[in-house]
Amino acid sequence: MARTGERRRFFRIDDEVNLFYKKIDEKSMTEVSHISDNILGNCSLSAALEVISQESASLLYRLERTYPDIADYLKLIENKIDLLAQAYMMQSGQFKEKDSRNANLSAAGLAFDSEEELQEGDYLEIKMLLVSCLAIIVTYGKVIYCKKNHSNDSQYPYIVGVDYVNMKDQDREVLIKHVVRRQLQQIRDKKEISSKF
């Protein structure tokens, strides 16, 4: 479990994610295969594809300078793969576009809009789809707070804060890269907006 000081070392961003969770008991988190192998396999594949995509970005950048036509072609292929991955995930029934919710993400934990009140100390099994990069992360978490949502959102009257527990290193790496990339994108968007005025 991440300590408060440790949590502050990670960047945090506000983002839109598809998030599913269910309450579990603490004992379930130590069982070897509590989450089904099939789900874990799909999530590991998704995380692995995201890592490969990050690694290929620097190669693509170098190709753009020398062989711009080849680089453009490879970008088109990558876009096709992304569309196929998105279609597969939406058809699998695990994630739907309408199930997106606001979340505050870091590599140590998350806060998310919730339809139900959870208790501090509750343990959760969490599945989330990072919409912008189509990576699926499956992990456990421990509720560290649950408070009223003051945005008057009738669908999500609570905000729940969770520390990740036993997150796989591969998934944490994908999450860190996603958070950093989204933070840079948000900074660029703010600069573009301020430059227009």
C-alpha cells in the first residue's frame, strides 16, 4: 500500500476512464488466481501492447526524419491496430463507451466518482480501461476515503479514494506512462487556449 509521502511523488491527472469495481474481502487478494486467468491474460496483453507502442515511438520519430513516407504508413497501421483493439474491447462486453466516469489517476492510487457509498478500509477488485490509450489495468485497491460529491451529480453522489494494492509492475509502468503523456497533453492544450486570447 502506498504511503501518503510516496503517493505525492507520482504525478496526478484528471482523466476519463471506464472503471468497474467490486468489493472483496482481504483474504481474496492473497489467493493465487482470484482474478480469472483469461481476464489477466487479456489485460497483460493490452498492457504489453501499450509498452511496445511506447518503445516504437522513438523508432518512428527517427524514421520520420529519414523516410517520412514509411513513417506515415506505419502510423496508419498503428491506427488500424488501435481501432481493432477498441472494437474488440467494446464487443467483449467488459467496457462500454457510456460507462466512462471521471477519475483522478496516479501510479499509486485513484479517486473516482461512485454511485455507492463505500467504507474506509473496504477492499476492491478494480478493472479500468484507459480510454485514450486503450490499455486495461486489473488490480486490487483499498478504500482510503469516501466523501460526498459536491458537483450535484445525481448519478455519482460520492467520490472514493483508493490506494492500489499488489499492482503488477507492468501495469504500474503503463499507468505512469499514461499519466505523464496525458499531463503533457493537458499542458499543451492549456497553452494553445491561452495563446488564442
